[in-house]
Amino acid sequence: MRVAGDLRPRTRVRAPVALFTMVSGAAAAAGGLMTWMTARGPRPTLGMDHVSLAKMLVWTYTASSLWTSVGFAVLILGVLIVIGAVTGLRSVVVLGALLVLGTAGTWIALVVSHFNPPGPSVLHSVNPADLPWSDLRTGALLTIFGATAALVSAFALRARATGRVWL
């Protein structure tokens, strides 16, 4: 029930957009537990669940268990996106999606820097880590595209206010 002095129009959650955002968040969460890169040169086939979250924050590449990995953090952030979509809270969806995209970018940069061959020839190479887009596997694509889709759809999560005021 509306109060006479309340001039803020109510908005409702758009069900199709919320469903799409939920699926996008679930895809981002699932992608964090899958394989991200194929083996090439000194780089093994690996995923986000192979890298320790605590060590990644200090820019060190170390292996870890699932519970302390970056993949588990992305799983939690994907669940946060799903919760934001269910409740219709745009800010939660946007925050979760931005954190997933930031984590994915940081993880890729860490892996590139760890497996980058040392030497001056690296500075002149177009792709020094030998990481073409075709080396990104299903996990990377699901996480990056899922988080991007959730971020874009978050802005359409709620219907526009009609401007009607109930007195």
C-alpha cells in the first residue's frame, strides 16, 4: 500500500530478464570450475580452480585445492549474480558481474605473466605469451560471456516506472 506522500513509483522485476540474468550468472559460476586454457609450450592445461586465490592477490602463481581457488571465488560470485537476479537487485548483479570479469582478467594476466618466456625478444612480440583466443576453452568463454551478459541485462532487470502516483 502506498502512502500519500510517497511520490516514488514502484517498479517490478521483469521475469524474462531475471531468468536470462540467472542463467548468465549460473554460466559464469559453472565456467569458473571448468578448464580455461589448453596446453601450449610450458603452459599446462589449466583452469581457475588450479590457482590459489590468496596467492593470486599477491601476484604469485601457485596450485591449490578447490576450496581455496579462484574458481571457487568465481562460483560464489556467480551465485551472487543469481541471487541478485532472483531478488531484482541490480546493484548486486552489477557488482557480482564486475567482480567476475575483473577476476577473469586478473587470472588471465597472471597466467600470461607466469608462463611468459623471459628475455628481450618478448618486448617486440605481438603475442608474447603465445595465447591466441583459440586457446581459451569452454570455462573461460562461459565465465566471460556469462558475466558480460549478466552485466548488460542487469540494467533491464526492472521495468521503468510508469510515473503514476497513487493518492
